[in-house]
Amino acid sequence: MKSVVVLSGGLDSTTILYGEKRIAEEVFAISFNYGQRHKKELDMAKATCEKLGVSHKIIDLSCIKELVSNSCLTSDIEVPEGNYADENMKSTVVPNRNMIMASIAIAYAINIGADEVVLGVHSGDHAIYPDCRPEFIEALQKVAEVCDYKKIIVRAPFLYNDKGQIIEKGLEWVVDYSLTWTCYKGLDKPCGKCGSCRERAEAFENNGVIDPLLCD
Amino acid sequence: MKSVVVLSGGLDSTTILYGEKRIAEEVFAISFNYGQRHKKELDMAKATCEKLGVSHKIIDLSCIKELVSNSCLTSDIEVPEGNYADENMKSTVVPNRNMIMASIAIAYAINIGADEVVLGVHSGDHAIYPDCRPEFIEALQKVAEVCDYKKIIVRAPFLYNDKGQIIEKGLEWVVDYSLTWTCYKGLDKPCGKCGSCRERAEAFENNGVIDPLLCD
């Protein structure tokens, strides 16, 4: 089996990359620069691929910036603080982002003769991002079956898992979480205040470990 | 109704743009530069939008060039000549192109509050391009219904029409076909030999009219 992993450089997709390395014959990673506020996640994605010896493509989608507008892409809106479940986190949504990334990852898979595209969607995002809901993933799986003559399988192994469960699995797989980035701000250390930071901290706490990014 | 038309600058999507102008309250066009061999189609798309007073975005996707390889994108493979139905026309396929373009058009539609995305897929492409088949369009329609909280409608009005029927409709709508480009080569005039040129010529002939691009 030949597998393409959509790798953001966050902890969910990085854990998936480690998981695929265990089961697939060949693994290829693809990341997207869609004009994020900072590139720390992409730097982490690159570092993880170098560590694991995985081929890594970074696709420049910054051109879509002019089509969308929200706090992930522009620096004139303040990053919301608080828990992820808050209404204000909706401002971090890039419309249809998962479909865009999946469609390009599928094109890549077709081109290199890969069998599947693996996404890091998880249950914590269902309520906030419409393109993280199970019904979206199911519809995406169906379109991937007919977009080429050979079926491409789309998998989201953590679709029904939360971040705590993902880290639990990642600790078993010895994922190097020091090479992942979650904070919406691109400082040297995570800000510790934004919704992403708080969710990440809670997930590590639930596993009784300290986030390596917070160690000196 | 607010409508986003994926406009290549070829005759199918240009005809659709004229059709949407007749029925939608607001029409927005979106075109893609995916590193095509030449940009004549995009120039034509721009000219048509200027003529019709339609807002037009051109999205630069040339970054996907490194993921795919075929005669549309690279100039080191010779453009196949002959009829479209020929096996050799398969070398002009960009994998999963329609899903990539549709996903970005959907993102644009979500952002501007549009109701639908309209594609120029037609029956003549079913046999050659897997992502032009009715089963693909149906699957795409379903994913567009769940990728955001509001359903986006995907329409392909010419899905079961051939180029001759499209031109028949376009002549009724007074489409300016001198502002469309079909030839795979980017010369001053259509080459008249490639599969695209031959198919276009036949479609005009079937309507008893002369292609304005061939008039002096």
C-alpha cells in the first residue's frame, strides 16, 4: 500500500504520519501553504519528514487568500482567545479547506500511483468546522472513488477520536511532539492562551505527560 | 440567486456564463492558471468577462505543476493530433482537475454567499476524463451539500449535451465565440489539427455556421 498523508505539522496529522509509516509500504507527505499567519507548522512538518525520511511536498496555495478572509489568513483580525468550543473560534475557518487540500492530495496520489489519501480530521473539530464532520468525510470518500479510473481511498483514522486519544496513540508510536506546532501565534514558544494552545495542553495533561514544547 | 461560474475561456464554459447571466441575479467567474502550455484561454476568459461586466478572479495554481505531468502542463511532450476519442488524448488529462477547481470555486461561493457553482462539463468528455463523468458530478454535488453549513449547489447544465448542442444554445444566447479558445496550441490562429480543434470545427459545422476564429 502506497499512502499520501496531508500533513499540517500539527499534532493530529503528525501522529497519522507516524501511524502510516508503521503500516504502509511507502508514505508521501503533502503540506499546504495557504497564506497562514505564520509558517511554524510548515517548518515542523518539514522537520518531521526529514526525521522520518518521508518525501515531502509543500504546495503554495497562497493564491486563495484573495478568495477568503479570516483570522488564519490575515493579520488584521485579532486571534481569538479562549476554548475551542467558543463561537469566536469560527473566525479561524478557511472555507472548504479540507476539500481543497484533499482534492490536490488525490491528484498527487493519482499521479504517483498511490492507493490512499489520509487526513488528520478528528472529533474535536466536528462542531466548529463543517468540513470536518463525518458526513463530509463520507461524501469526500465517495467522490474520491470516482474521480479517476482507479479508486482512491480517503481515510481519516482519527475521525471519532479526540486530541487526548490521538496523543495516547502517538505516545505508543513514539511520536516526537517537539516537532509539532499548534498555537495560532507564531512566537518562539506557544502562547498558552489561544484556543488551540489550551486544547493541546489539556490533551497532554489527560495523558499525564508534559508537552515537550513547554519544556525548557 | 448568486452564481459562481468556473470559466476556462473555452466555448463550453463561456456559453454557460452567458446562460447564467440570463437567469442569475449575480454572476461571478473564476478561472484557473494551472501552468497550462499557453494562456490564450485565460485571455479569452478575461475578455468575455469584461464584455459582459462580470467580476472575474484568476487563481494561480501553477504550484500543482510539480505534482502532475502531462502534455497540458509541460512543453516537452508533443501535443497529440487526431480526434478527441483517440487513446492518445488521454495524455492531456490533469488528474482530478475538476475536483480541485470545484473545491476552490465552492470556497469562493461560501465566502461571497453565493448559492451555486456552475461547471462546463459536457458529454463529449465523459469517455476521456474520469472527472467529467456523471457519477463524478453526482458525488461532487453531494460533497458540496455538506462542506459548509449552507448547501452549495453544483450544476453542470451541459452534462448530457455535446459541443454541437452547446453551440446551438450559445447561438441562441448570442455568445461571442470569437472570445473563446479551444486549440491546445497557443498560436495566433487555431492549428486546426489537434483533437480540440477538430472537435470544435465539427461542432460549428453541425450548426451550419463558421467558427468566428477562422474568419479573417
